[in-house]
Amino acid sequence: MSDNYIYISILLMATVTYLIRVVPLLVLRKPIKNKFFRSFLYYAPYVTLAVLTFPSILYSTGSFASALAGTVVAVIASFFKLGLPITAAAGCVTALLFQLFL
Amino acid sequence: MKRNIESFRKGFIDGIPIALGYFAVSFTLGIRGGDVGLKWYQSALMSATNYTSAGQAAALSILEEGGSYIELIISTLIINLRYLLMSAALTIKLSPKENTGMRMLMGIGVTDEIFGISVAQKTPISPVYNIGAMSVACPGWVLGTALGGIMGEILPSVVTSSLSIALYAMFLAIIIPPARENKVVAVLVFLSALLSFLFTKLNFLSGISTGMKVIILTVTLSALAAFFFPIEEDNNLEEEVE
């Protein structure tokens, strides 16, 4: 991957993200009330994160078995609302133990 | 002036727990950046200019495949579009007299968390409060990414490959608890995961890049959910806004 490609990509995404955030602050004087648009934006992050997570999580570690074990543990931890850091740590430790001892 | 110092101080203090959370999440982004082939300082630069976990994670997947700039722009736009709603909610709570410079500065840090604490302030809200929160939360985000990237470069590969699952585990911790409370979200998460899986397995779909997959599924599934199950005003950001 060339450095140019990386830096141009970062510049482009930073510009898009900043414009989305700053334009309403500079030009809007009314709240956005459109129910469909609001609902769309409410649901969108769940779809994006689920799509990014599956199936990538299953190939994220050194072996499929360790990734699967880490995934199962992370799903359980998140189901019981243990919070982001604990869920992440539980997934990592499980994957590590699997790779070291199995 | 005295009011500004007070606002900044309050924002700074409220930003500390956010900074700690950011550090943990962005650490995993730094690890992921290393997996993809970014140097630690390139991952940190991405964090310093973006402040969006899902947006950056998607961008890293696109970079990994050598995706096009157009794909990157559209995916970033769609994933981060919700910030438009947050900024629109914030702007009506500002005094009309707030100057452009202040507005442009606070615009850098309109994240889910900083939005959350700033809309909870008395109206008119002070941009200086946001800037106070950003002054501790944003360095947390950047330092976490840098450290994740550095650790990825120096730790043994069995450890870094195990750490690589952390970003996805974080995402699970974000999407699964709301899915327990809301059946529509639960079905949506399940369908998204299933379809995403099929996209990689079915021959006629497997040529589609990750960025395009994110774009197609986010737009269609969210639009369908919004059409058939529109959320009530008080069920959304509005509850924090009013």
C-alpha cells in the first residue's frame, strides 16, 4: 500500500466527516424533523457495525477456532452488558489462550 | 471570560471518562490499522482527523482491499451521516451570537459521546464546554490509536493476532445490548450479519468489495427498517435534545 494512497484516503475521509459535522452548525437554524430520515439514521449504525463485524470477526485472529471461541465469549459478555473494555478483553484473552494451548 | 473558564473546566472534567473509553476503543483501531498495513503514526493521523470508530473501521477495510476513493467517500458519508442530525440538534441550542470560529472548532468533535454530554447542558449551550470536553477526549482517541499501532508493531504475533479480535468484540458490545431491548434492532442486527456473511460466500456477490457491501446493506436495510418501523420522536436523539 503506497503512502500516497493512505494519506489521500485520510484527507478525503476527514473532509467528508468534518463537513457532515460542521455544515449544520454553520447553516441550519431549525432541527431536522423528518421522521423517515431520523429513523434511518437511528438504525444505520447497527447495520454498519453488524456488517463490519460479521464475518470478519471469525477471521480476525491466527486461527478460525480461536476466533470462533473469542466470538462466542464476546457475544456472551456483550449480552450480559459487561461493557466495551471487558467484552474486548474477554474476547482477546480467549483467543490468546486458544492459540497458546490448543 | 469567567463563564468561559468555568465552561471549559466543566467540559474537561466531563470529558475525562469519555477519554478513558476512547482510549480503549481507539487502541483496537490502532491494532487493526497495523493489521491492514498502516504505520502507527498513520493510524494516529486518521484518528486525529476523524473521531469516528465505525467510519475508521470501514475505511481500514476499504484500504485493506485497495478500494477506490469514491467508495471511501460514499461509505464515510453514509456511516457518519448521523452526525448531521447531532450537529443540527446542537446548533439550535447555541446562542445565535456564537461566532463562526467557535462553531467550526466544536464541529471537529461532534461524536456520539460528546453530543450526549453537551445536549444535557443548560440552553444556550456553550461551545467552550464542548471544546473543554474535546481537549481531553480527543487526545485520548489519538493516543489510544498510536499506542495500539505501536504495540502491534512490537508485540509477538500470537499476541497481536489475539488483540485483533478486540475491535469486533467492542462492536458487539455496542450492538447487542440495544438488540436485547428493541426487537427491530435485534432482527436488523441478525439480518445484517447474515447478509454480510452471504455476500462473502455467494459466488455472484463475493466480488463486491467490503466498502460497497457496507454501503448497500446500510442503505437498504436501514431504509426498510425506517419505512416499516419508524421510531417515535421520544425514542431517538430527541430524548436527549428536549
